[in-house]
Amino acid sequence: MTFHIRPIEKKDNTQISLVIKSVFREFKIDLPGTVYTDPTTDHLFELFQTSGSCYWVAQEGKNLLGGCGIFPTKGLPIGCVELVKFYLNPIARGKGLGKTLLEKSIASAREMGYKQVYLESFPELGKAVGMYEKAGFKKLDKAMGNSGHYACTIWMLLDL
């Protein structure tokens, strides 16, 4: 698989939203209080114009395979950023692409001066949770910040 990782562009909004929402349907977590119903999911380019954020997409030819970013979610402690909207098309899984996107997002957080990276997830996304643990994320007992994604039941934090 030959892929290219680049910053999100406006033209990517529809395709990346379709990838994200299809993953939620695949794992049967297409619930209220998730990224699935979050209106910003359809406008990621605009969302990631926010200072202190960035979003990376993986592309193969004309197809977007997935993406991952960091966002300064309201309510997080100073120096902490949230890893967000990290989803891959099924054909792109198990090939190192997820790890590459995760590492790129963590490197971006370091470059921007963040000291911690927080994330929210689901037990249904067990392979992703395992990847986070291998990257050094530790599970938390409760949510941090005000993401609005109240349906998530796994919260993790990485000290940079």
C-alpha cells in the first residue's frame, strides 16, 4: 500500500466524513453523543483552522483512507490537547497506517508545545485501544474536557 499523509484540505470534507461515519456503523457505535452525530464531522477542514489544532489525512491515489488530528478541546488542562477523529477505512487497517497517523499527530502535539495528549474511545474499538496503550497512553477513570461525546466509555492520557 502506497499512501501519502498530508494536511486536510477543504475538498476532503465529504470523503473523510464518509470514512468516519462508516467506521461508526461498522462497529455499531453510531450513537448520539459521538463523533457520528457531531455536526463538525462534516466540516473538518473548517474545524481544524482553529489555532493549536491540525488534522492529517492519508491518501492513496484519489481515495482518502482515513485521518487523525489533535484539537484543543475546551475544558482540558493547559498544555493538554485531544487526539480526535482518528478513523481508518477497513482496507487500510493492519498495514501500519494507523500507527503512522498516530505518531504524526503526537509529533504535531509536541511541536506545538503540548505536554499531554488525551483521547476518548470505545471498547468496540479494541484494536485501536491496544495501539494507544502500546504508544504509552494510560487509561483514566473519567472523562476530561468538554468534547460533547458523552457516549464514550474509554478515556486515556499520554504524557509527552
